Amino acid sequence: MEEIGVVNVADPLGGSWYVEALTDRLEAEAEAIFDRIRAMGSDGTMTSGILRGIEDGWFMSEIADAAFQYQTALEKGDKRVVGVNVLPESISSELEIMRVSHDVERDQVVDLAARRGGRDEPAVQAALAAMVEVSRTSDNIVPAMLAAARVEATLGEICDALRGEWGEYREPARF
């Protein structure tokens, strides 16, 4: 009731007109964003717009702006979230924070070393090399990544192989 504004309408589900209006507004906002993304592209397609948006930092900027607006509205009381800025007493007890002991990390390192020792290392290296080769083409890289995972290449090894090929993305600082 507090968070979604259902009390702002006499009969929010009467004929579902209110839900339809919210859905229509959401759809219009989404279409406007899609149009902006397409317009960013060199050929007016969604794909080229997405790539341009990533390269220009547009997506990160939009996310940062939305987070700032949300937090500002929350702090001013314009956005109401139960348990945060409305009815904070509804939280009956302190949240328990899960703490993982250092022994778990040590056990995981031992398990990983044993797993790496028991795998077919030439098959892993061949699968990683094949994945890098696919990454140099326009082919779908997912099957090659899955093949590497099936011979027990680790996520770190997969990422390192692709990082070695493509480099590392550094988001430009924006304020």
C-alpha cells in the first residue's frame, strides 16, 4: 500500500484500468529508451546503438542518474519503502550477517588445486585456444565457452583467455 501508490486510486483493480494505465506508461517509457538506443547507432539498429551506448558510457550514466534520483526521492520521503523510510519499526530484529570462516577459503583452494590436478590439462588448453579463435570471428562464442567449461576450465581461466585477446574494459569516469 505504501510503496506502490494503490491508495491513490479509488478502485485500482476495478476493470484493471489502473494496472493497464501503469502498463501503458511503462511500455511508452521503454519504447522511448529503445528509440534513443537505436538513434545512437550508426545504422539505426538496436545492436549498433547498444555498442555505441556501451562505448560512450551511456548505460552506466543512465544507471548512475537513476540511482541518484531514487536515493534522493527516498531521502526526501517522495519515495516510500516500508522498513526503510516508512514504518521502520516493522523490522522486528537485527539482521544476522553471515560470516564465512577463513577455513572455508582454504578448503576451496585445496579443492580447486585437486580438481585442476585431476583434469586433462592439454584438453583444457586446447578448449581455451579454440575459444579464443572463435572470439576473433563473428561466430557465437557461447558453445566454445561451454566446451571449455566441460573440460573443467575455470571461470578465471576463461576470463583470462578472453582478457588476453580483448583487453580489459575501463569505464570512463563520469560525474
